[in-house]
Amino acid sequence: MNANQQILKIVALVTVLIFSIRIFAQTSAKQSLDQLKTNIENSKANLAEYKKNLKIVDENLIEVGKAKSQSEAQRKQLGQIVKENQGSLQSLEKQDKQLVEFIAAENKQIQSDEKRAMELEKLVAQLKESQAKRKANITSYQEQQKQIELEKTQWKARADELAKSQTEMNTRHSQILAQETEWKNKQRGYQGEISRWDKEVDRHKQLYQHASDLTESR
């Protein structure tokens, strides 16, 4: 039985009591005594009922007290949970704010990286273009090397021929020098003979002249 039902029952009993008093004033003495006796019985019954109801109310109050204590504990626990939840929410909001800042910083870095990537791509393109030119230069140089090797082979062959000709020419020159020496030696020999015979001719001419002079003088 709840509190509202108990209050309604008490109001009903009070109404019955007032009604009984009015009846008592209007009836005869016998009837009044009978009525009083009846009222006593009714009062006893009402008393027993109210005691029963009071016991129920006390029991309900005990249960309500338990429920109140439990509710207070739950309210306290819920308040703690609300406080913790608020702290967690504030912490999450703080983390969310930090994450927003991190995201902004990362987006800024992404833009910086994209700009740098574009510059690097441009640099890579320039390097690739330079690399292609260098490869073309290498190909050209290699072709020139092939031409030089061919010309070197030709010049080596010519050098071999020239060396052979030079050897032959040196040999011939040595022979000519030897002949020159030989002829010079002969020249000196003949010049010496010519000088000697010139003297002999002069001597014989003098002898002849002297002999002629002697003959004529006789």
C-alpha cells in the first residue's frame, strides 16, 4: 500500500467518525449506547486496521529508507560518474583541440611537402634531361672514340711504314756516309798524290831546264 492510498483511507475513517457523532446526537439514548458500543467495536476494528496499516507504513518506510540510502549512494555514485564523465569529456575535448591543431599542422606540412615535391619533381625532370643529354654526349664521345681508334689504327699502320722507311733511309744514309768517308779518304789520297806529283813535275822541269841550260852553254 502506498502513501496516497493510506491518506485516502485515513480521510475516509475520519469522515465515518464525524458521521457517527452526528448520528449519536440525533438518536435516542439506547440507540446512542448501542451506537457507542458499535462505535467502540468499529473503533477497535479501525484501531487494529490502523495498527496493521501503521506496521505496513513502518515497513514501507524502512524499505523507503533502504531505497533512499541506496538512491543516495546511487546518486553519489552517479554524481561521481558524471564528474568523471565531465572530466573525460573535457580531456577528450582537449585532445580533440590538440588533434585539430595537429591536423592543421599536418595539412600545412602537406602543403609544404607538396610544394617541395613539385620542386623536387622539377629538379628530377631537369636531372633526367641533363642525364639524357649526358648519355647523348657519351654516345657521341664513344662514336668519336671509334673514329679515333680507326684513325689510330691507320696512323699506327702509317707509323709502322714510316718507321720501316726511316730504318731503310737510315741504313741508306749510313751507307752514303760510309761511301762519303770512303770517297773523302780517296780524295785525300788522290790530293796527296797530286801534290806529290806536282812537286815531281816541278822538280823534273827544273832538272830539265838545268840540263838544257848546261847543253846550250857548251
